[in-house]
Amino acid sequence: MIVRQATQADIPVLVSLRMGLFCEVGELSDPLVDVDLWQATSAYFSTAQADGSARSWVAEVGGEVVASGTLALFVRPPYPGNVSGREAYLLNMYTLPAYRKQGMASALLNAMVAHACAEQLGKVWLHASDEGRPLYERAGFVANPAYLEWQPALE
């Protein structure tokens, strides 16, 4: 297994893995069912990769990318405990089913945590599936029920 930062050449597989994740959690019936979502996701990764607003990592086995994870980077106003205001949201963690339970997600998470430390990010946060929660807890992530979410109604 090789874990490395993704490049522009990896964007098609990053999109494919993300669509696979959406299928697995029941948000899409087929990876190609929503062409607009596919194209928007590809544009996001291309732009974010180029401007540095997100960094992705991939795990390869035999030259094939089989898992990925992304840190979406952003800056908030400084606050107690994070004078720089620099944070990351961890998302897009997905491993192809045939490669699960082989340490891919742990290796990706270790690489992303090392990057967060090297970049002196004040916080990394995420939403975990029930299946993924133990991975993050082993790495030191803790639940934080201190915020609320709102989604505007789409018309």
C-alpha cells in the first residue's frame, strides 16, 4: 500500500470514490445517475486542488487507487485555543469494499493528521458514520454536541 497526496491526475478517481460513497449511504442509486453532481464534484476537486483550499490523499494497491480522504481547509476569525483560526473539515473518507479492514483508512487518517499537525491547524472536525466512528476515536477524535445545523429550504 502506498499513501500519498492526490494530484490533478487523481481527480477522476476521487470523484468516482465519492459517488460510490453516496451510493453506499443511500443518497444515490447509481454513481452516474446525477451527471450535474458528478461534474460539480469534479470542478470542486480541480479548483480546490489548484487553490489549496482542500487537500486529498489516496491509498494505492498495485497502482490502483482504492481509498481516499480529503481535508477541506478554511480560516475562521481567531478564537480561544486557535489563534490562527485555521481549521479543516475531514470528509470523503471511502475505501472500496474489497479493500476494507486492511488499514487503508487508518493510513489515510494518519497522513491527514500529520498534515494537520505540520500545518498547525487549530482543529479538524468531521461527521462520522457509525462504522467509521471507532477509527476516528482511536485517533483521538471526540464527539462534540455543542453546535446546531441549519439547511435552507430549496425551492
